[in-house]
Amino acid sequence: MENNMKSRVLIMTFIILSLTLVWVIQNYQKASQKALLDRSDPITLKIKWGASNNNYNSVGNSWDYQAAINGEKVPWESPAEYVVTSDAMIPIIARAEERDNYPDVGISRGQIDVSKLNLASITHVHLNVEVREGHGRYAGRVTHPHFIYTVERIITIRDILNHFF
């Protein structure tokens, strides 16, 4: 009789723990989504960049690409975190330099408007740079290296717990 009672208690404990776990997982997912969409300040963003050029148009074939985000140089494909307000404008700069004896350089400036970002998903911000060949038989030709800034919202467990109940 005593073993039967222990078995029932164990089964009931297992059922209660299983239901509790399902409830926690469901609410965690909902709280995570709410935390991602919350626009109250501060907002932490992870931003990285990359560049490509599919049509050099005889303007060099070897390039150095550089980018600055919010006034600081950021290495290629290296994510950097920024704590910003929901209405911030994050300045971005893209620079392409031809590896050549007479290097041609192009610079473009833009902004990441935090108020227009979909904070629940990864956003790509595009910036094109124009580089004009300045010397030689191809002088005057133009190429457009393409920079992509990848922006992702970072949320902490504290952010999630604030939206849990």
C-alpha cells in the first residue's frame, strides 16, 4: 500500500513539474518577443558589417574596405555592441580604397535610424560607395562597392523577466 502511494505521489509530481515546465517555456517565448519589441530605453544593438563588389568595371581588382559605426572604426565582420535610445540615429561611414600605386578612394556616409528598425528581427542597412578611377587608360570609370550593416537587438535575461508576468 505504501509503495502504491509513493508511486502516485511521484507520478503527480512528474505531471505537475512537466506542466510547469511547459508553462515556463511558453511564457519565456512570449516574454522574449515582448522584450524584443519593447522600445523603452536603453536599447542594446549588435552591429557588424561586410562589403563586396561584384562589378569592378576596370577600377582595380584588389580593395581595402573599412567602416566606422557611431564614430569608431569596426573590424570587418566583427560585431560591436551599442547602447542607444529608441530615437537614436547611428552614423555609419563606409570607405573603399583600391590597392594600387595610385589608389582611388570612395567614402559614403549614412545613418541607422533606430526608430525605423524592426527590433524583433535582424535588419540589414545598405550603403553604396562610389569609386572613380583617376589614372590610366580606364580613368573616369566608376565602381560601386556595396556595404551591408547587420543590426540585431540584444536582450538580457533581465529584459525577459521584466516581461514574464
